[in-house]
Amino acid sequence: MNLADFVQQLFTDIQGAAQIIAPIAAVIGFLGLGLMYMGSSWPIIGDWKKDNPKAANQVVVGLLFVIFASSVTTLITFGAP
């Protein structure tokens, strides 16, 4: 196996892993975001949310990044010969 084949196989493996991990991360992120908003009435989550006011914004930015990365890997998959 030469270097070009190795690099091609490496990126193929990374792409396959990203296509599996990205939707799982998105689902976990959306569930966590929902828990942060709906669970604010619970004292533990409410106190944590007061201590971390930027947490929801950071989760949303992370989710947008995951969705963007997933879209890019899908476009690469459909664009490959």
C-alpha cells in the first residue's frame, strides 16, 4: 500500500466515523438543550443555569457546527465518484 492509498483510506475511515458520530452528537445536544430549557424549574438545573448563563448559546453553536460538518461529509459522499 503506497502513501496515496493510505491517505485515501484514512480519510474514508474518518468520513465514515463522522457520519456515525455527528447525528448521535446532534441528538444528544438537542436533548440536552431541551433539558436545560424545560428543567429550569428544577433547583439543580436552575442553579446551574444561573451559574452558566452562556451555556445554551454554546450548545446551539456546537449543534450548528455539528450540522454543518455532517452536511459537508454528506456532500463529499455524494460528490465522490
